[in-house]
Amino acid sequence: MNILVVDDEKSIREGIQRTLNHAFPHMHVITVHSCQEAIRLLLNERIHILLLDIMMPGMNGLELLSALQGGERGTQVVIISAHSKFSYAQEALRLGVKDYMVKPVGKDQLIQCITKLEQERIEEMRQLSDKDWIHLHLNYLREAVFRRWIQGLDLGRFDVSRLAERHAHFHLICVQLESKQDISLNHFVVENVLSEWFEMNGSGFIVSLEGNRLAGVVTLREAHGLAAFEQGAREHLDRCLKEKYQLVISRRLTEFHAIPEELRRLQQEGAAVPVRELPPRKNDETIEIALQYIATHFHDNLSLEKVASIVYLNPIYFSQLFKQKTGIGYKEYVTQLRMERAQELLANRSLRITDVAKLVGYEDLRHFTQVFRKKFQVTPSDYRLELN
């Protein structure tokens, strides 16, 4: 079994990896520091268990969970987070996680969790019939063949009629992503979101093509109209994508072998379709994400530009919005948080004042002392003496 650990804190990643390598030597444990890295692995590797932090730069853990929905990867997900906030746990459970553990997670708790998931997977595999296994592998084969076929590549001895049998009538789907950044991440989101929507309305599949394009086939159930299907697809993409996109759906088609030609026509039509502008994220939600990130990374280099990029806002606008929502400027907020934490750490006499400074984000002891004195009208050394 393959286990993927996703956490932006190196010490936590390595600690989990050591524990699992010792307890489960037969498993392969991979660690990455971001959801973007996780996406690339999930696209190319079979991951059985995903251990995932929530608050990380760029794409956060809950957004990755949303992207995972609807896929057929069969990945079991466990959240390991510093946040015990009920709304996070509630959302994670809604998105299908197997467990939600709050840091710091003990070795015994982690081992017990993985043991349980391994047993569940063994039982699940035991119950799969030969027919189920064939169906699972045919899905991957079908998509690989379709991708090669519409790109004009050789199919060997594979007969595309096997695909046509499942789609006597169908609609072609073409998605063009506006940005060429984070291609694998955005393709992953589109594939999972639309695969789930296809399944809810009929049957079909979608595959990634070169560059920033995706194409697919969907056969709708008779009771499902095309207009409602298209509206739902756009709503799902709007909710999960952070990039502008174009979505074009063909009329009802019946000639499967004409798909390459029809797809070229559809792409030409798509050139005239306006780029879909994504609805803005609610301001309260944006600042909440920023505050949670600051709370867990206040010891890092927390520049305004860095945090603004995490919530996808212009730094100037983010600064104005932050003050509007919190009643305090960004820099002042971070400084206040660091100083409050410094007060707590100074009570621990086993820590040198230099150590305290570094733990709250100050490499320069002199700078830390100046900021602390300005805040509390006393030096860190004198403050510690006053604690007696």
C-alpha cells in the first residue's frame, strides 16, 4: 500500500514517516509539503491512504478533498490538523474523510488508525469480484485509448467500437483553461468535478489533453435535459476552480467514430464562447482562511504579500480588507500575535531568550527585544524576572 503524507511542516512530515516506516515496513510512505505536489502524485501514482493537513499555502486541504470527490481512485483520507474547529471537522466528514485527528497526534493513535484502514481495504479487496476488477481496469484503459484516438495516435489492435457500444447517443464536452499555471492541479480538479457530475446525470468520462485542454463524452439519462446538465457543470466548476475557463458542450450526437472531427469543430466554436469569470470568494471566508494560516505560521516569514497570495488577493486589497474585517492592520496583528506567544514562552525557563525570539519569528534578538519593549514597556529579560 502507498501512503501519502501532505503537511507543510517538515518536522511533522518526517515524524509521521518514521513512525509508519517502523510500524508498517511493507508500506511505501511518501511525503510532500503542499497540495500542489500531492495533486501531481495523485495523478500519476496509486495512493491508498492520504494523510492531509488542512491549512497550507496555496490550495488548502479541504479544497483538495473537494477535488478528490467523484474520482475513482479509492483513496482513504485522514485529516491531521492543528485545528479542532468544528466547522472544519464537519466539512471534512462531509467530504468523506475516514478520520479527523488533532495535532499533536500520538504514535499509538496514528498506528491504530492506519491498522484499521489497512484492514478495511483488505476486506474491501476480498469482496471485489473478478467482474469488479475487470471493470476498474477497463475504466483506466478506456480513457487512455480515447485520449490517444482523438489525438490521432496509433491504437494498436484496440477497436474503438468497444467504446462506441456504451454511447449510442452522447454529448462531447470540451474545457479550455485560461491559465497555463498549475496545469496538473487544475486538470485534476476538472476531471474529478465533471466525473462526479457525469455519474449523477448519466455515464461518461473526461480526459486531459496537451496544454490546458480537456475533452470528454457523456450520455445523459433520458430524464436529464442538456440545459440543466450544463448549468450544473458550470456551478460545480465555479465552486472548485480558481482559474477562468471555457466550457463547450455539443448537440446530441450518434456517430461515435466521428468524434475527432466533431471535437475539432467544437473547439472552433469554443473560441467564440466568452471566458467564464469565476465568482469572488466571500470576504469573511477569505479573512478566516488568512487568520488560520497566520495562527499556525506566525513563526515563519509572514510578509503581507505571501499571505495575500495564499488567499489569491492583490496585496493592497488584502491589506484594506484585513483591517476592515479585523479592526487592526496586518503588521500590527502579526506582531501582537507573536508578542502574546512570546509572553507564554518566556514562562518556560528552559528556553533561552534567543530561542523564544526564533520560535515567534525573529532571527535577530536585538529586533525582538526592541519590539517586545515597545509592546510591553519592559525587556524580555526583565519580564521573565517579574514572573517570579
